[in-house]
Amino acid sequence: MSNESTSGRRAVLLAGVMLAIVLAGCTATGGTTSSTGATTSSATGTSTTTGMNATSSTGMNATSSTGMNATSGTGMNATSGTGMNATSSTGMNATSTGMNATSSGAAPQTTNDPASAVANGMAAVRVAHLSPDAPNVDVYVDSQRVLSNVGFRTVSQFLVLEPGTHHVRVTAAGNSSQTVFDDNLTVDAKAYTVAALGEVSGKDHPFAVKVFAVDVKKPSGNTAAVRLVHAVPDAPAVDVTVKGTNQTLFDNVAFGQASEYASVPAGTYALQVRAHTPNHDGKVVKTVNVTVKGGTVDSVYAVGYLSPPSGAGNKSFGLEVTRDSGGSS
């Protein structure tokens, strides 16, 4: 075989190799198989991306994102978010912003020590369900569900919030479309109880949400502080006396009101709830033993119905004691 024939065959072979390289490479920017990286398509890189096994993204095994195993987000295993295992969020295992949070911001912490929260410049807010004919409820703060399936007579732990204005929404439990309260709440670095009062039916008092300030200053020594919150819709204004004494602890407290805190020695008291009279000698409707400890602050909630309507279930009148400050009750 001549040298000229051999050279011609080498030229044809080289041309074929070059053609194969061109066909296997990028024939157009933005076309299929136009990429930098492996196993990608449709971009600068494979699949509108730079990286390996990615679609519309930068990174590995990603879709519309930057990072590894991400969709519309930045980070690892993220969907529309920044962070690890996140959906529409920044953070780990989150939906929105924060860890284990839903819809916006980190979930508020809870505490039984509101005094410390206030001392650190935060607000401490709890929720009390005192409406006897209202359903169990879910509570949302700034679009986040912070309490679930809260039933009648329940007083929650304190939620630690930044001072300022917060959006509060209360819905029927498990039914976010059935809203019973929707408003803004502005709080300072103090403690509060947000109470649902009255009746959904509006028979004696309309359903309403009221905010009560909470005293977190702990009494000294063997002294306790206690107050009464009247939430019985079919009851008149009341006096509370101590059985076996001439002491009137609370005078003329009407529905929807909280008394002033009274300072008492630690101990157990038989509290008599009676209709208000000028001499505090009205008919006793309930006597309840209440024990208070030194260095604590308590709220006593009068709740339920004096005369429960038919079908009301366990909604009869009673007293619920809740620790405001000084530890768990």
C-alpha cells in the first residue's frame, strides 16, 4: 500500500473522530446536550445548569436550585428554601424560616418562668380558653400555629415573643377556615393572659377576647399574691370571702374583670364565691379550697355556668387556679 493511500485513510479517520467529538459536544447554547458537566441537558451545563445530574440549577442532583438534592432552593435536600431538608424556608427541617417551624419565623418558645422572659426584654403571653360554649381551638401567632386543640378551662404555658405587634388568629380546632378571632396584638416586655370570654351564642355575654396584664414580681418570704378573674357568663358580680373569717378577699368583681392581686400568707383557704352585696353577705354559690405557696403569684379563674344549659356537658361553675409566676402550679 502506498504512502499516499495510507495518508488519505488517516485523514478520513481523523475527520471522523473530529466529527464524533463535535456531535457529542455542545452544538448550541440552550439546546439539548449543551452543558458543562455530566448527565445534564438544556443549558450551559446539562439541563440548564452547571454540575452533575442537575436540572435548571447549580449543584448535584438539583432542580431549579443551587446545592445538592435541592428543588427551587439553596442548600441540601431543600425545596424552595435555603438550608437542609427545608421547604420554602431557611433552616433545617423547616417550612418557612426557622427550625421545625411552619409558615414564617421560628416557633415561639414556651416557659413557666415569665419573670425571666420579661427581665430579658421579651414579652410572655399565654392563652386561656374560658368560653363555655366555644369549641376547642387552634391558636396562630404571626401565621404560625402555636397551640393546638385547646379546650375549655385550659390555660396554656407562656409563649415568649418579641415586643411589638403580632397577628393573632383563633380558629376551630382542625378547621383553619372557621375563624373565631382575628386581630393584631401589641405587647411590651411584660406578661399577659389573652382570654377567650363570653359565649359564641351571645346569650348572656358575646364572645370576646380580652387581655389581662400578669404580675410576675414574686412576693417575698412566706407571702403569696392571688387574684380573681370572673369568666362566668350567667353570673352577677361576685364577692369572694374566706370561710370561717370576716375576710373579704375580692369585692364586687364583674364578668370580664380581673381583681387586683391580694397579698396573703401561704396556706390553704376555703374560698366562698357569693353574689355581691354591700356587706359581702350574699348567697354562697360555691366553696373551693385553694392552696397558695410563699413567693408565688396565682390567678383564680371563675369559669363555667351557674345554670348550665341542656347539652352543655361538663360546663358547670368552678374555680381554676393557675400559677402566674414563681414556678409551676
